[in-house]
Amino acid sequence: MQEVGEILHLATSGRVIVRLSKIVTQDQILCDENSTKVAKVTELIYASAISLTNNIKKFVGKKMFASEAPPAKKQNRRKQKWKQ
């Protein structure tokens, strides 16, 4: 894993604000040094991320690393309405 930045704070919206030192992709999972999944990158304007843990405050100020696994892609599944 490579270091990509550190968590600055938790915004009032519930998102995690991360200061990046390297480029990451959208939907990239961010982990701590113990490979604990902490957040998922959702916006790259200010490196806003969605928390993946309930206790994000203990990670504020800690260095974050990019997960080695590629980000999970959502499959576009449509429900079909059957004609009767």
C-alpha cells in the first residue's frame, strides 16, 4: 500500500475531509496502516470521502493509504416490469 494523505476532519455533512499527497481515483478505498478500511473517496475536488467506520474521530490526523484492491464497481441492474 502507498501513502496517499491524511484525514483532516469530519465535516458537518458526515463526510471525511482528506488532504491528499498523491493522486487517487474516485471510489478508491482508503485504509489506515493496519489495513482497516476507513473511507471511500466520493469527490476529488476537496478529497471528500464517505466514512466506512462509526468511529472516524480516532483516525483524524492519521496517515491514509490506498487499498491495493481495485475499487468495487456497482453493477447497473434494472428491474424489469413484466407485462401481464
